Amino acid sequence: MPDDHRPRKEHQIPTNLRLLMVMEEVAKRGVAVKPTDLIDALGLPKPTVHRLLQTAEAEGFLQRDLDGRSYGPGPRLRALAVSTMSSEHLRTARLTILRGVAEEIGETCNLATPDREGMTYLDRVETEWPLRIQLPIGTQVPFHCTASGKMYLSTLRPHVLRSILTARPLEERTESTLTDIERIKTELEATRQRGYSTDNEEFMAGMTAVAVPVWDGNGKLLATLSAHAPMQRRTLTQLMDYLPALRRGSEDLTKLHCA
């Protein structure tokens, strides 16, 4: 007989679905999840949850967080998410939206998703200008000094944000890169309030960028939509004039992935 009175759902979840449901619960929360959270959410016994977590970790679908007790998506689960988002019909529709935004702005537009070490470019539409900045699909860029990365960081809970910013020394990519944590937090609060982020030669000298969020069906950041340009062609102020176009694209992308 159970030692508490919480309802158990174990017999309602087929054995072959339990591991999938554990990974689904970890993925949808968007933060590191403790075993007790999964026990409460799924109604599975403690030994079962720990066994499933060990299996998922061993196979690379989940990985331990910095505290050594919580779990987040592992490399195989993140790769699965990217592959799912890149399925042919979704990608065709997504590129149509990106192309429309890029043509309106006249600069390269990118769709980036958060990974464990930085933001990864999932899709992009290049500008037709001969002078362009090459950051191909699959490129990973830092969180702290890019428009896409700062947009993502601005959505995190304070303790998660601090763990990311203090995990290792923040690299000074240019003279404009912010590496002081308190100054970064101030910038992220401004980003949170206004709903967009900027990169004023912080990641790469001579490049400006603006990013807006793309949300999932649960109101969490799914990706970022950004535009970047060489300073010789667009100052940050000039690029920000196209925020309405980026926001329309973001709304269309959110609807696409929530449909």
C-alpha cells in the first residue's frame, strides 16, 4: 500500500510511453527539472522515475544540470527538436515567412534556437547585397553578446540566468561586449520590458542586429527572429526602424508552430 495518498497514474501510462512522457515533461518546462517534480507531475513511483532518468541520461536524451540533481534536455533530445522543426513542410512555410521579412528589410534574417552553449542558427535568408556577413545554418553564437542570445536570456528565471552567466568567464568579443554581469542583467531587463533585443557591434565589430521572440503554444520562447547588417549599410537605429516587420514575421512564425 502506498505510503501517501497522492493519486498514482502509473497504470494509466503504458510502459512503452513512460520514458517519452518523462522527456516530454522535461522539455516543455523549459527549466531544469528535479525527479520530485516528475513524480508529482506523472504520478509514477520514485524508483521508476529514477530508472527512467538514468536510461535517458545514459542514452544522451537528458543530461544533468549544474546542480547535479536536476535534468534538462540532452544532445540527442535537442537534435530531435531541431530535426522536428526542420521537417520539410514546416521548413517550407517558415522560409516563406523569413523570405518575406528579409525582402521587406533588405537584410539577412535568421531564425535561431537556444542550445546548451549558445544560440544555433536553424534557418536564414540571405540579403542580395554583395557585402554580407557569413553566419551559415548550424552556426552557434554566444548568449551574452548577440541579439538572439540576449532575447533568450531575458526570458529566463533569475536563478537560471545567473547559473548561465556565471558558469564560465564571459568572452569579450569586441570593445563593445558587455561582460559585467550586473550590466548584462540591466540590459536584459530593458530587453524584457520592450520585447526586442539589440547587438550594437557586441558580437562582431562592424555588425548590428535586432531580434524578437518567437513563442510556442505554452508562451515560452521557441526561437528568435533576427536581422543583421554591416554598419556601413545600417546603423542600429536604422535597423530598428524595421521592428514592425520583424514582429509581424514573429507572429506568423508563432502561429505556424502553434497550429
